[in-house]
Amino acid sequence: MSTSWELLDLVARWVHVIAAIMWVGNSLLFNWMDRSLLKTPGPGQTQKPSGTIWLLHSGGFYYVEKTLLEGEKMPDRVHWFMWQAYTTWISGTLLLIIVYYAGGRALLADPSVADLTHWQAVLIGVGAIVLAISVYDLAQNRIAPRAAGIAVAIWLTTLIGISIALTQLLSGRAAFIHVGAMLGSIMASNVGSTIVPSQKALVASVAGGGAGSQALSDRAKRVSIHNNYFTFPVIVLMLSSHFPAVYGHRWNWLLLIILAAGGAGVRHVLNIRWTYSAWKPALAAAIAATVVALLGILSVKHPAAELTSATGPVTFEEVRHVIDQRCAVCHSSRPTDVSFGQVPGNVMFDTPQQIMTHAQRISERAVVSRTMPPGNKTGITESERALLGRWVNAGATVDQE
């Protein structure tokens, strides 16, 4: 059964990454084109498009114009950009089910964070996504038309609050992924509830002999820009699952906010570079500020990690006993627990050489970030974590006597 879940995980992840690349690529390309269009009609044009541009790619020249087809016939064939968004969201939802909700391939509820059952954690994760979409839609549809600034403040505050709450209720890795899923779901909702309906109304208007509505175009473009700003934060939050030092940090909520804000900040500088001459120094400053903030917080270690500075000899036999009891149930060629798949990360502790090879990883995961064992499933003690840390600090050799 674990092999079936692993195959489903692989296929869903493959589809998800491909669809996300296409969706984000479309967002970046069309945003770039909108800001690069020349506001003059092209050669031989009978109408005035809102902008035109010549592109060179893959050995050919492409001429692109943007227009609302005022008084023009509806083209026989129009390509719609929507299935990339829908496929990304559907495959992402499947991944949440496969990896966290049903498959159990990653930890959702972590007893060291909050005393929740698995299904309570599922309800919290799903509820956070639904709540975020609801607040965003309320702010955009009801408040933004009258007070755009207040609408932004409301949903940003809500998103930050939900993000912090998730890090206090779910495992760090699950919290980061769910915040990414939350932003991705808002993006997909924007496509399904605003962008596509606006475009359908635009098509119906032109097909009926009328002019394309600028109001409909502006409504779709407004949320499309929101999606554009979400792209970098969503990408970094999805990648974060590979970095336990980040999601396992005691201030992971602050690291999450910095990553999201830094991504949005970089995206903003890249969006204004057409009208802001000093965009290159601003981009460097945004990247540098994000990196410095991250490094500053990551340098603060967990208080319990200070136990590793204690002196005293540690024998390899003591280390081997802890690893056999607390780690090898999963990390072995013959694991007794396959709930997280066969040999997670392809890390095995069957021999002294394998243990020494992964000594720094053992220290990072079990002592510093404390993300292993997942949810402390095997009941490792503070003294055992400290023992492993002292062994690594002393050189991580077989003969410690």
C-alpha cells in the first residue's frame, strides 16, 4: 500500500510542478508584456490597439497586440489561459490529500507543537484555506470598490494572522505548505471567480456586436496583478519543505513572513522597473534585506541545543543505541515503520559508516531543528538529543573513548 501512495505522490507532484511552471510563466509573461507594450498602432492597423510589441524567440519574430476589439468581429479562434491554473490547484489539492490527509507521508499534527488528533489537524488546515479565500473575496468584492487600501489591509492582516496560527497548531512543514496552498487557492479562486467570468462577459459583448468593456478588462487585470505578486511567495513556501532548519525553527512563523514578504518585495521591484530608474539597487537591497533577516533569525538556536555544549565522553555504542531505538525504525534497509515511505530520504543507519556519513544531518535534524523524529514519534529524550550533539561536536567517530 505504501508503494501505491508513493506512486500517486510522484504522479501528482509531476503534474503539479509542470502545471505550476506553465501558470506562473503565463503570469510573468503577460505581466511583462502589459508593461512593455508600445502605445501606438502597428503597421497597416485600421483600429488603435491599446498596445503592440514585437518579440523574438525560437528563431522567429512574433507581433502581438492588445485590444478590446472595439467594433471588430470576434476571432474564430481564441486561446484561453485557465487550465494551467485549474490543473495546478487540483493537483495541489491531491498532493495535500496524498501527503498529509490520507496518505500519511508527512506529519500534519505534531504533539510537540499542539495536542491535536490527525483529523483535528486536517480540519484546521482545510479551514484555514477556506477562511483565507472567504476573507479575500469579501475584501475584494465588498470593500475594495469603495476603499482599496482598507481592503488590502484587511486581507493582509488576516493572511498573516492565519499563517502565524498555523505554525502554532500544525507541524512546521505542514504549516508552511498550507500557507502556500492558501495563497495558491486564492490565486485559483481569482481565475475561476473573477478572471474567467470577466473574460466570458467580454467575449459575449464582442460576439453580440458590442465593444469590449474596459471595466471588465480592469476587473480581471486587478486580480491578475494580485496573483502575480503571490507567485514568488507561493514558490518559496512550496520549496520550504526541503529545509527543516527553516520550518523547524522556534520562530518559524517569523521566517515564514520574511520569506513571503521578501518574495513579494522582489516581485514588486521587478514590476516597477519600467518606471523606476533605480530599480537595480532597490532589487539588490530587497534581496539583501531578506537574506540578512533570515540569517539573523536562523542564527538563534533552540535553547535545548545548548545542552550539546556540555562536556563528557560519549561512546559510539551510546550513540548507536539511541539511533537504533529512535531513528532506525524508519531509516533502515529493513524498517519496521514505513508510514513515511521506504527509507525516507534514502538515509539508512544500518552500519557505523552510514551513521558517521550522516552525522551532520543527524545533528541538524535531531538536535538543532528538532524535526526528527517526526512529532517525536519514537520518544527521543532531551538527554539523548544532547548526547548525539556532543558526539557530533567531538568529531563523530566510532572510537570516542
